Amino acid sequence: MSTNTKNEKLINALVQIGVEISAQKDVDKLFEIILTSCMDITDSDAGSIYFKEQSQRRKKKNNILDSCSRAGSGDRAEDDEKRKNSKEEEVKATKEDQDIEYLRFQYTQNRSKSFPFSSFTLPINDQSIAGACAYNGKTYVLQTMDETVEKIGIHHNSDFDKKMGYRTCNMLVIPMKNYDGEVIGVLQLINKKKNTSDVLIPPYDYDEKIDRYTEQEVSVVESLAAQAAILIERAQLFEGIESLLSSFINTLVTALDQRDTITAGHSRRVTKYAMNLARAVNKAKEGKYKNACFDDLELKELYYAGLLHDVGKIGVREFVLMKENKLTDAQMSVISYRYKWMMSELRIKLNSGSSTDNDKYQLEMIPTWLENIKDINTCGFLTDERKQNLSVICEQIIEINGERIPLITEEEKKFLSVQKGNLTQEEREMIQSHATYSFEILDGIEWTTELLDVPEIAGAHHEFLNGQGYPKGIKGDEIMLQSKILTVADIFDALTASDRPYKPAVPIPRSLNILEEEVKANHLDEELVRLFIDEKLYIIDENQEVEQ
Ligand SMILES: [Fe+2]
Ligand SMILES: [Fe+2]
């Protein structure tokens, strides 16, 4: 190849690589593009990328902190001693950490032979070629492997080559440095070939197939490695922000679960069902959603919306959220004590001979009325018979020491009169307000462009197709498809959840029937419910982390 043609090839390749790597945010893809490009530019047969371990210090520190938090035994003196020891251990470990730096074998390619890839680490010191490159921050051009003795002070270890049936003849090893000049990785190119298309299977003719790395190639790869290091660091920063957001949200969900233990686990299960549904929509080859497709960012948006859809419950008073019966336990015990007191006062009246017939009747009936109240309190539905019992109770006025005291208060009557379920209209509205709060809380977060719809998706998880949902009463296409997905998932989990003490779990077949009934009532999207049932998307592993 003429020098001009070669230069042209290099320039074209550099421009192309520059465009490709600048647009790439995925660290693994960046590794792949960079290594492939450098191998192409230099006609190398193989190559590897090592990257400096970032997690080393953090992991060790976390272990120490873990042991610190586990140290609690209940004995204060003992705990203080353990904490002191842990602290000393932490200081020692931190000091040791400062000396420990490793390179991780991150990515590799070989065009003549396929090797099973397994990641490993090696210390950053002058005991290995890549380690010395990172340690000294120096490029090594090894035109033969014998040069390692003179240039690095070590003998090339050919054990790996022998084991794998390969032969390393020469090598270009370049440190990848960030803006601050710190080495963050090592790029290693192996066996420069005279003809790119040659396959190197030993024994091969070294003189015939292997060429020398040129100065121009070295400087091109050096500049590419520098650019790559900065981009990889940027991509790692993005990943770091992502994982920070994800862990923060997951911690928030755990905190919510701890507050509302009755529905704990609900948000994660809903997210799992929702992600299953979204992926099924992506795969759909027929039906209403055959052309619909959520990209990775939209799936991530749905993931966050799913985890946070009920975050607004923070704004709902706990006694409403935790309500298991028509009356709270506190209200019920006030009634019990009041009745005991009334009975004792009526007995005093009876013993003093001043009782009326009505007093005697009430004294006899109070235990029965209390039983009736207990029954009404826990019943799901107020039958005509219960209504009749309640109205008798409501009519009762007990006369004690000239005072007329109703058997139950107006407020207790209001709670006990709820026809279906446990919530009064006012309480129902308080609970429903969580959807508005979810929107408002999430809308207050500065989401990145790709996650801008999280508040809207989450805030609409109780909207119905016919407009009879809440909080906005929007309908049909006004509701985003992601919200329609969450609604199906949310209703299914509310039905099947087995962790609500006041409500037994509805068996799965019956729950699926209810979803179909919700379709007929024009609440839920027919196609989504069909996919949910047909594809058995309701089968999830509760112990597994939610996949984004
Ligand atoms: Fe909700
Ligand atoms: Fe929910």
C-alpha cells in the first residue's frame, strides 16, 4: 500500500472513529469500537483493553461499614469496643487501599483464534507488560517480545500463548490517560500483520506475516487512546449518575414500603408486570400494538414511573392508608369502654331501684349491640339486616345521671354507615389524592430529557379509558400507553396481593376475569389485557430485581 493511500486510510478511519465514539454512551460498546478501530488502523491480529478498577476502595470500605453496623449486640460496652475495633480496622484498610490499584482485563479480540473470555485483574506495577504501562504511564513498542527485558525489565511470559495455541510476536501497549493525565486504562495491540486478512495459526512464518509497528501508527493510536479515555470516563460518569438515580429511587421505594407495610412490595411487583407488558407490546406482531415499540429509554422511563407510581401516598394520612375496617382500632376500643361504663351505670340505677323499663332493656341489649357493631365494622358490605341493626343502635339514647348520651356518636355512625368497603367518601378522596401527589412530587424533580414523562405516566395510573378514573378523568388516547400499562399492572396486583390482612388475595384465574370485566366496563385497554393473559405476563419472580 502506498504511503499516500495509507495516510488517506488512516485519516478516514480517524474521522469515522471520532464520529462513532463521540456519540456512544455505552461503556462496553465504546470498548468494542475503540479496540476494533485500533486493530484496523494498525493491522493488528489481536488486542485487549485493561481498565483501572474503580470499585476496589469502595467495596472494601463498605465491608468495614457493614461489619460496623452488624456489631450491635445490645451490650453497650461490648458494642463500643467492637465499633472502636472496626474503626481501627477501617483506618488500617483505608491505608492499605491507597497502595492497591488493579487493572481489569476488560475486553479482548483475536482475529485468528477464538479464546474463551474470562475477566481477571492484575496489579499496577512493573511485573507485567500492561501493569508496567499503567504504572509508568508510558507507551511500549515491543517489536519482538525479547524487548520486554530491555524496556520493562521482565521476561515475556509465553505460558498463556502455549496454552491457547497462539504466538505473540510483537506488541504495542499504550496507556489511556484522562484529562488530568491519570492513567485509567491500557490498550494493548498484538501482532501487527503485513496483510490484514492473514490468519495467524502457529507455526507460521514470522518474517512472512508479521510487520513492525510504525511511528505514525503509534502516534495515531496514542491520540485515539487519549480521546477514548476521556469518552470512557464520561460514559462511566453517565453510568454512575444512572446508578445513583436508580439506587436512590429503590431506596425511596423501600422507605415507602416500610411506612405502608400492608402494600409493601406492591410498587416493585407492579413495575415487573408493567415491564413484562411493555416488552410484550414490543414483540407484538399483530393487533393494535404491532407497530408500537418502546425504545430502551422509554422502557427506563416506564421502570421509574412504575417504581414511583404510588410515591404520592407520602401525602396521605397514615390512618386512612392503613385502615382495615370501617372504624379504627382506637375508635372501636373507645366504644367498648363506653359500653362497659354505660352498663355499670345502668346496673347502679337498677340496684338503686330507679331504672325504667327502657333502662332494663338497654342494659340487656348493649352486649348484643356491641356484637352488631363489631360485625358491621368488619363487614365488606352493609346488608339490609345490618342496616336495620345499625339504625336500632343509632336510635338508642342512654340516660345516666340526668344526661342523655347516644349509644354511638354521629361520627361513628358516619363511618359504620359505609355501604361497601371501609372508606367514607372523604377518606376515599384522601386516598385518591395520592395520584395527584405522585404527579406533583415527581414533577418537582429535574428529570433528564429522556425521563421527562415519568410524572405524567405515574400520575395517570388510576385513569380509565372511559374517563371515569382519577385524578384528571382523562380518557382514551389522552392517556399515555405507558399509563394504561401501569393501570393493568396496578389493578392485577391489588387483586392478587397476599399481604393485605383485611382482604384475602383473589385467586389468579378470578383476577384475570376481573381484568376482562374491567375491559368490558371500558376501564382497561383490551389489547393490553389480552397480552397480559395470553402471554402469561402475570408470572413474575418476586425475589428477582426488577429489570430496566
Ligand atoms: Fe395508586
Ligand atoms: Fe399502586
